[in-house]
Amino acid sequence: MAKIVCSKTVLGGKERISGTRISVDLIYNYVKDNNIDQIYKDYPHLNKNQVKIALDYLEFFQKLYKLCS
């Protein structure tokens, strides 16, 4: 099962998909630029579940931010 992890020694502590060096920010930028299909071409080892976990993670923190603002 995919999950989001972070470690100071990998990607400078950025949140990333476990077992990869793919950051949640990278996934967000692909989605923001409307290139969701391109991510699978650029990173063929990623699967839809991994991308969904990253997007769910982002959505959770966006909702949390709105609640706390």
C-alpha cells in the first residue's frame, strides 16, 4: 500500500510517496498544470494508487488549512 513519508535525508524532508523520490509537490504541479496523464509517461514506475494517495494527502491539508484560517 502506498503512503506518504518524509525524511530529512531524502528530498530535504519534503513529503514523498514511500519507496520513491517523487514528492507530493511534484504530483501537485502535474495536476495543477493539467498533466496528470503525463506523470505516468515521465514516471512509469508510479501507479494510480500512489498518485491518488498523494492527491488525498494534499486535499486533507487544504481542508485543514481552511478550517484553521
